[in-house]
Amino acid sequence: MPGDKIFLSPVNHSTANKLMKSQKSLFLFVIITALILGVISYFGFRALTQESTLNEYQTQQLAKSHVAQTQSFILQQLNQKQVRLDAMLAYLSLDKNALNTLISQDSDIDGIFVLQNNKLVFPDVSQPLSLKDQKLAELIMPVSHDPALLMAKQHKSEDKTPDSGWLVLQDNHYPALIYWRKTDNDTVGVKLSYVKFLADVISALDTDFAPDGIKISDNGQLLYQLLPEPIGDNQTSSYSQNLPFPLHGWQIDYYTAPTNGQSLYSLGIILIVTIILAVGFMALMLYREFNRATRLASQQVSFVGQVSHELKTPLTNITLYAEMLNEMEAEENGQNAHYLGVIISESQRLSRLIQNVLTFTKLPQICIRQVDINQLMNQIYTVFIPVFEAKDIQLNLNIDGQLSTKTDVDRVTQIISNLLSNAEKYAATGKRVDLNVEQDNDNIYIHIRDYGNGITAKEIKQIFQPFYRVKSSITEGVTGTGIGLTIARQLAETLSGEINAINNEPGMTFTLRLPKR
């Protein structure tokens, strides 16, 4: 039926609006939650990466420290050998028998050679030589032909040519470490026992230098290895370093226990996912609670608005017919005019209460225009005179000069009406209410002063809260919604004004401040 369509159209429109608002709210919730979870994930993975990098850096620094200690120890062993050989060569007799005796008795010496005027005189190649001496002679032969080979790796200065140093030659697959010393035309060299030197280094190596694992090699040939576990084919050293001359062919490789980076990332990802799920669950619970509270508040506001609208229609009819009856009684000089006046007054008061409820649920649009304050206050005064006279309350109006400003006349009227209604209901015992209006350069001040019992300073801070009612003798037997002062303050703030309340003796004063625009 057509009537059905007209009735259902607003409902469907309202439902569609609610659905759209719900979808927007859900979309906003998803976006915000996704952003929060994205930030958590980003910083979580950054923390994992930084932790992994820090572990690698600390491991490398530890490896460098242990390698430096091992290198220092090996060079110290070589320096000890050098000091001993240097002292020995300084006082060495070049007698062949003495040289042969020294070679046979000193385990550090693998051979001795003597060059006189760049000619090899010991071992004497003109005489039959043992296999060991013959190899040494062949090894030294290039030096006798080119003495500059002795200086090739030595530290040279402009002032002095070195007279001693190390010479490294290749003897088959092993290096030959030769320490030489030159005096006048003689050059004496000692071939250091490589095996003995290596044995001394290995036997004296402290495992504190390599708590994880270490490997020492010479030109790729393994010399020493101390590893808690076998080295895998794909396992690389944490840090490698070559020794300086004359052990420049030596390389120290330091191995650390492989860090389980996969485990670190797995635990970190589990922790991040747990946090994300917890935050997501909390966000979902908050969203559901917010929706529930919003839905409940919307239902309450909708119910109040609908009931208020429903009450307003019969109340308007009651007021209308009561006014018509009052006019008829006035024409006929009837005795019921007083009762009809009470009906009209109470109907108007009930209309104002309903208007308060409607204003509280949804403020109307503001309409700023030039307002004559004197005329407005006189209109309000005229409306409230019968109500106050019915309770034997004297209402006094005093306006200081001709006042006007740009404001919303309906909102100002409702504010003053709410304040006067409160004075009429709660301060009737004072039998007097003063409505005073004054101004300064910037503002207009409207004071509503009653002479009732007043309230405490503590309660003054709470009377503007929604639904709060003072619990004292002044409210006993007086009905009210508890939103009149809340609405008055809200309306004043929309007009860039404010409402203040102070205690007087007796009574109270409510002041509405309106700016001059």
C-alpha cells in the first residue's frame, strides 16, 4: 500500500545511514589496527636484525682479539730466537770445527753458512759434503751471487744499512728461516730449525688464546689446529690474519661456534606474532566494546528523542485547547480562568522540559543575528511573571542601559529560561529572584540571583554535569531531569560565552557572559 511505503521510507533511510556509519567505523578500525600492527612488525624485525648484526660484530671483535694475542705470542717466540742467535753470531768463532760442533749440539740450528767477500767458504763446496750441507750450499748459492737478496725484506733507513736480519728462502715445501749477521767482509747466517721452532710454538700455545677454535697454516699447509669440533666444508673462519715478515706465509684462522641465527629469528618471529595477536585481540575487544557502547547510547538518544517528539504533539494540543478555553472564559467572565491559567502554565513548563531533552540529544543549528537584549529580556520576563506569581515569588528585572549584540536568540532564550526555571523550582523559599543585565566594553552579563537556601561549594562544581541533582532539602519533592544546567552551559559555549555560579548569603547567582560581536 502507498501508506506503507511512506511509513517505511524514513526507517529504511535511517537503517542505510547506520549501515554506512558502521561500515566507515569498521574501515577506520581496520586501517588503524593495520597501521599499529605494521609498526610493531617493522620495529620488531628491525630489533631482530640489529640484534643479529650486534652478535656478529661482537663475535668478530672477539675473534680479532684472540688472533692478535696468538700473533703476539708467536712473534714473541721468534724474537726470543732472534735475540739468542744475534748474541751467538756476535761472538761466534768461524773455525770450521767449532761451527760443526755448534750445529751438532744446538737443536735450534739446522745449518750455518759463512760468506767472505760474497764467496761461500762454509760449507766448503770444494770438499766432499754431507747431503744436508750440500742442500744448504745450494740454498745459499743465489745469495752469494746477489748479496742484495739479504736486504730485500729488511727495514732500510737513509742513515744506516742494516747489518743483520732475516732471510726467507724456500726449501722444497718448507720455508727456510735464516738469520744473518754481517761483520766487515764476513756474512754469517744461521738456518733456524723450522721443525724445532714450530714445536716450541705449539707446545707453548695457550688454549686461552683460542677458547673456540684456531688454525695456523703456512702457505696453505696446515701447521697447527685446535678445534672443539671438525670444520665443515662450508664453514668459514670468523677472522683471518697473516703474520708479518719473516713469517708472512703464516696465516691464523679463528673459528667460533656457529651461532644459531635461525633459532634467534624463529624465537623473535614467534614473539612478534604473539604481540601482534595480543594487540589485535585487544583492539578487537575495544572495537566491540566501543560499538556496544555507541549502539546503546544511540538507542538511548533515539528513544529519548522519539518519546520527546511523541509527547510534544499531545502537549501542543493540550496547550492550544487550554488557551482557547481561557479566551472563552475571559469573554464570559467565567470563574475557571484561574484553573485554565495553571493548565497553560504547566503545559508551557512541560514543553520547556521536552525542549531541554531534545536540545540535550541534538543541538539545533546556530543562527547568529542582531539581537536587542532589552526587548528579549522583557519578553522572557513577561513569560515568567505568571509562573513566579503563582508561587508568590517576586521577579525583578533591571537592565543597565540599551544593550544589543549578535547572537542566537533562541539559545539565549533557552539558557535564561533554564536558569529561571531552576530558581522557580529550587529557590521558592527566598520569595525573590532578581534578573539583572549589565555590560562592559567586551561582554554582556546576565545575572539570575535568587534568595533561597543555596548549595555547597563542592556541589557547585558538579551541578553542570549531566543528570546530576543536588541531594538536599531544596530538591525534595521537586521533579527534574538533571540536564537543565548542562544544556545551558553547552549552549553558552556554542555562543563563545560561559556560565558561572557563585554562592551568596542567602541564595545563589548564576551569570551568563555573552561576548559583544
